[in-house]
Amino acid sequence: MKDRTPAGQRTSVYALLSDLLPVLSPGSSLDQERDEVLVPLAGARARVSTATLLTACATERERRWPQVVETWLAGVDRQLADAASEGQVDPHRLRVQAVPRGDDAGAGVRAGFNSAFDLLVVEDRAGASRRLLPLDLEGLGLSAEEAVRAGLDATIGEVLVRLDVRPHTLPGGGEIRMASADGVPYVSAGITSVRQLAGADSPYGTLVGVPRHSMIVLQPVSSRSVLDGLPVLADLVGSMFDSATDRCARAVYWFVGAEAYPVGATASADGRPSLSLPPQLESVVASLPD
């Protein structure tokens, strides 16, 4: 019987990786004690953590692991090529973006913000952005956590405090706020400042949409009537996502405290929405005033 514990799974993944490395990445080797792959690079060896590979395999059936390993190694090769061509990272130009959990989880330096979103570190370069790579951290002298903090501090000071925040009325009623900056792909980090951007501190939380990296949509939840407009808000966020060139997330999220939950709703024949809510929100909904 196969050992399906995390330790047993790690052993199985590493056995497969050891078999595939000579074929897919000649000259590379596995350092199991440090959970790293050593990849030849310009006369030296780059050390690449296997953490994202182990995470990716944990969510896939074992028969898919060879494809997962192949995709991961191809991503490592791209990261090394990008790092070599881009040169030294300017630490003063670090920024962060919000990305949905599970979105391209193997790429870049990131940290979890809540159960719905990660914060991804990028370098702002002349109006464009490049994902910070794990290999960049050594040159910066920063840990991943320090890079996320530096990027977030800079994003708040250079982007979020300068956002254009405007009220907007939904079709059929309901007031929302839109915070945006054309061509600035770091507005999505506004999920870290929901209370400030929403203009209100609601004890029942805030509905948030991040259809684009350059826009965030917010609606404080003050009563049950706000939920009546959720189908309209979800349609608005979805249409913005579909038409965006800087897509972030299609869903609407209910931010409560430090957490965020995807929510949905469809209009019913009687005019009341049919809500799709996770069980964690049941007590919040029950406490809402009419």
C-alpha cells in the first residue's frame, strides 16, 4: 500500500523528479535535505525550492505527476532565463498585486493575504511590471516575507493613497464605490485597504470585486437590502473582468474581518435573489438588519 502521508508523498515526488531530471533538465540535481533543485546557470548553480512542486502535486492525482513535474521544470527554466536577461532588481520599485488563490500558484514570490487572495510581488519597470522571481531574492538580500512587505508598503504609498475613488449607482439602485487608476496594475492590492477605500467601517463587512488589476469595486454591507442587489453587482464585475486586458478575479467576495469569501447570486422570479454563500457567512447574514 502506498504511503499517502505528506512525508510519503514527498518521497514519491522526489523519486519521480530524480528520474525525470536527467531527461528534462540535464545537469540539474536534487538536494532532498534542503528541498531544492540545483540548476546549472552561467558557470554556477541556482538553487530552486521544490515547495511549489510539492504543493502542485498534492492537488493532483498521481498519474498526473509527470506532467506536473514537466510544467514545473519548464517554469524554472523560464524564471532563470528572465532573471538572467532582466538584470538587477531595483528594491525601490517593488510593488504588489492581488491574485486569486490557486492562480498560477507556481510562479513568482507571493504570500497569502487571506483564504481567497495572495499578494504577488512585482517590479515596476517603465509602466510595465515583471514578477519577482525566487532567484531575485538573494540579490536583494530579502526574504520572501520582507519582499512582500516592502512591495506592499511602496504600493500603499505610491498607488493606493492616490487612487481616484468615485461613487456609482447600480442599475436598480444600490451605491458602490469604484477605485481605479488607468494603466496602473497595482490597484488590486487595495484588498489590503478595504475599509479605507469603502469609506465606511461596516460591522457586517464589504462586498468587493477586483475584475481588473487597475480597478477595485466596493459596497459596504449595511442591511439585507444590499444583498438584493448582489446579482447586479456580480454581473457588473463579471462583465468588467471579461472585457479587461489586465484581468484579476471574476467573482465577488464578501470581506469580513481578515477573511474573504466568494459569493454569488441569481435573480429569481419573485425578484428576490437566490444567494450562494459559504457556511462561514450564515451568522453574518442572520445578524443583518432589514
